[in-house]
Amino acid sequence: MKKTIFSILSFCLAFSINAQYSVKGGQGEPCMLNKEIQVCLLNGLSDAEISFTSTSASASTNHQWYRYDTKAAEAVQIPCTQNGATSTITDVRDGYGYFVDLNPPVWIIDYSRYLPTLHSLNIEEGNDACEYIRLTADVESASALEYTLHSGQKKLLPRTFHLLYKQLVWNEDNFSFSVEDKDEPLSAIANITLDAPLVNTVFTLQGDDYAEYFGLSASVSTPEYEAVALEVHGKATSLKESGETEQEITVAGDRLGGSAPLEIIFDACANEPVAGMYQWTIKKINRERNDSTLILQYKGKSVNYTFRESGTYVAQLEVLGANLVCSDDSYSQEIEIGDSDLRLPNAFSPGSSIGSNDVYRVSYKSLVKFKASIYNRWGNLLFHWEDPAQGWDGRVNGKYVPTGVYYIVVEARGADGKKYNKTSDINILRSKNH
């Protein structure tokens, strides 16, 4: 509340400095507000006085003061004490406007007569406790804070109370919650509706702001509220590194995609200890039949799964509260595993330009089985590998092979079931300087 008190104090003093009227009296510093007219709140009217100072050299130094309660046209004259360009009145009453000659008025409110009394703050039970919490406040106060314009139009001076409690705030960068002290300004306090808190907390009602300003604020609190609402967050992270062989992982909107085999770790985070049970479900979607096949069901916050078949999958997270009141299944992640593909380049230049086309690699997508062999023109096996992400650097027994034509034989199977039996010439190129 320190920031709130400071802002009210600054607000009141700023307009007091800029006003032609100067108000003193009561307990503490009066609060001058700049509305359609100047409104001044005092904590009691003991020794209260209002002064007015002419700001123009040509202005009259014989001031005539007026007081009104309904409208300025019905104002009555009241005596003052004149001292040069400043005049002062001491018969100051609550609920009246005062002005000098044709100048705008200042309205006086004795705030001590309108001080609210906070009796209780209660939590109301409802059927939507997973979404909202409702509080009812028993607050006794005198009449509303009103002021009257010159025309006779009445205006309401709003009161602001403050509801203090703890809440969890989500940090996406850290994938975690942190506890934050909340300060909700409220103008209506009879019935309060808030998003349900995610952590056990006590609700405290303080105010109003004018009571804070004068050091008269009271507060009332609820017993500790036991949180039941859930907020659930999930994320899916690919463990395959992107490379030059078209195995990049792409994200389009809320869809995660890539080529098989694709290992993904699914992580969950919810507000604990309210969250009691986590369950991940992975299904393969068949859009033609408009149905799905259960692939995996796992109880726990994190699970790793390797997708080896092409198609569309949905990973769904469900969290159940420890007290069995609330559940949340709002997080889901769609995964698209693409159809397989295999292409064989026909040339590379080992030892010629390091880092540029100096390793022979196949171009592929979604291969779940793979083996490749390199032969010379006499049919001798030179190199063999079974990881499509790897390749041949053009060396045999640590030495680069001569330039010329070599042959590759590949057997593979795609995540979509497609089988590949491919052969191709490979031209080894090298500049004259190598």
C-alpha cells in the first residue's frame, strides 16, 4: 500500500500547490482534489480556515466571499478577514461550496463524518470455484462523498478500497510460477468477483484511499483460503538437432513437425501442491475415418516419446487437483510426422574445400531404417554406414581416394512404410591445387 498512499499524497498536494484557495485545519494535511471544481477533504474541521489570494495586480483586494449548498446562484454572503491580496474565512462547514467574487468555488468535505467501518470479509461458496472466487464485504459508512457544482449538479467522489492477496504468476521464459503480492483497487466492494487464486492465501480489504491518506485506514481479512483452481502449462521439445539433410523441426502455429524418427520430450507444469496428478495421452489421428488410435498413456509430469511413423498425432495433457475438485485438460500439442523421402547426390569434393561439400550425405526425411555402402568401380566395398545423418568423407584407411566415379547402394525404409533400394554414381571432384 505504500505506493498507493504516496500516489494519493502526491495527487492531493499537487493540486493544493496550484490552487488559489488554501485550506487548513483538522487533523493532518487537507487533501485538495481537482475535479470540475476544487474539492477539499479535511479530517475534522477544528481550526479550519480557507484563504484566497488574488493573483492579478489589477484584481480587487476587497474580497466578497459566498457560501452555497445547492447552487451558486443561491449563495449567501459571508464575512472574511482581509490582509492585502489575501482574505480568510474561519466559519467553515461540511458540505458547502465557497467562492470569492466570480472565481470558481472550492467544496469542503469533513471526511471524518464519512469514514467507512469494515466489519467483515467473507468467502462465498459457489459452483464455479475452479474459475472464480466471490467475496462479500460488510462495510458501514455514512453518506456518499458528494460535491455540488455551481449549476447545482451533484457529483460523486469515488472511494477506492484495496484488496490484498497472493497469486501465482506464470513465467514462460523459466517455465515456472512465482508468487506475487496482488493489490486490486476496488470501487465497489459489496460483492467482489476475482479469478480463483492458484495458491493458498488470505484476502485483506483495506481503505478507503482517503482513510489511508489521513492515517485512518482499517482492514478486515478472511481466514486462509485453500486454493482449488488449476492453471496448466505444457511444452514439447524436439531432441533432434537440425542439419543439412532436411531433418529440421518446424513449428507452424500450434503444430510441431519433423521427420521420423523424431524424439520429443513433453513437459508439464501446474500450480502445486494444488495439482495432484499429471497424465499425458498421445493419439494418432485418422482424418479420413474421423477417429484416433491410442499410442501412449503416461502418468507423470514429463515423458519422452519417439515418433517412428508418418502421420498426425495429438499429445494431450490432463491434470487433476489433489483435492479432486478441479481438473484441466486445456493443453494439447499437434505433431505432424512427414512422409519419407530419400535422394542421393551424385558428386562431392572431399579434401578440396573444407566445410563445403566435402562430406557425402544423403538427403532424407522420415527414415526409420537405413544402410548405405560405397564401392569402387571394381566392386570393392570402401565404406558403410547406417545412420542417415552421417556420411562419407572420401577417405579409406585415412587417405583420400583418387578422383573418379564411385558407386553407392542404399537400402532404407520410411516412417510411412515405403521401402527404398537405390543406387547411384558418385563423382569425386578435386581442384588441381589438391
